[in-house]
Amino acid sequence: PDAFGMAGVAYDHLLKLLMVGESNVGKTSLLLRYASDVYDAKTNSTIGVDLKVKTVDHRGKRLKLTLWDTAGQEKFRTLTASYYRGANGVILVYDVTCRASFEHLTRWLKEVEVYCTNEDVVTMLVGNKIDKEDREVTKEEGLAFARSNSMLFMECSAKTKQGVEQAFEELVEKALQVQTSKRDVPGDMQINLQDGNSEE
């Protein structure tokens, strides 16, 4: 059944997508580029969590995407943990010109595994800032890490737009496949129905 989102716009599916990774890798810039098609070189570090909403038409269905931009700083870690709950997709972002941001991915991936309540969450690895020349992480390294952790992979530039739309579209496609392959009745409702049947 259709549901209604912000401004009364009907949608067929609701997907919660998260952006995680170290500070200054470009999570906010990627999100702004995808959600609003804007780029601001002076984007400040996110404080806590920011939220954007985007409605898209996909294969004849209207999707409402809630896009959560999380802070990379350690001091906001406990705050962001709760935002993993119910996520359909998580994008782990690193900066291809910053080796440390790539090497810290294992820690972020561990956090996803610990805090994500959705066992079927789709994860994607995104290498950002490919418009810059001082690359410290090769595309092959990124792809190898993604494959070894069963993640989707894309390299992007929030500045030039390259790969941004494709990355989000691929994540949405996969997350939607997972969501629609599940039964329409939520798990807790199924339990209630079973309880009701057992009493009859």
C-alpha cells in the first residue's frame, strides 16, 4: 500500500541510507551532490548527524530516501550509533588522496556490523575525490577491499559529479531488491498473527 511522506507525497518504498567514514573524506559533499546537485568546497564538518530526504522514481515505483550524514569525529560516535538502526544501506566513504581514511575502513565496517539491526543491510564502498591528482589509494585496492567484504564499489568525485549518481542508484537498486524480496508483512506483525492463530 502507498504511504505518505513529507509534503504529502505518496511513495511505494522507504529506504534509509547512511554515510559513514572519517572526517573530511567528503560524505556531506557527496550527499549534497546527490540530494540537491550542489557542491560547496567550504562544507563544514558535520556535527552529530544531518538528514536529507530525496524522492525518486525507480522502475515505475516512487521511493522516499532518507539520507543520513554522520559525523566522522570520535566524540560523536555514541550519538551516531543509534542511527544505524533499521538502515537499508550504508555507504562507507574514504578519500583516495588520504591513505589513513582507507586504512580506517575496517573499524567503520566493524561498527556497521555491531550497530546495524538489519541483517540484510547493503554496504557500498565509495572512494571520493578522484578529481585530485595526489592519489594515495589505487582503484584496485578499493575494489579488492570491497570484494573481500562483499560490498558494492564505486569511485566518485563530489566536485565534478563523476560516479555520484551511479553510486547511489546502484545502492538503491540493491537495497530495494533486498527489501522487496522480503515478505510484505513485518516480522513483528507475523508473530502477532501467529500468536492469534495459536489461540484459536
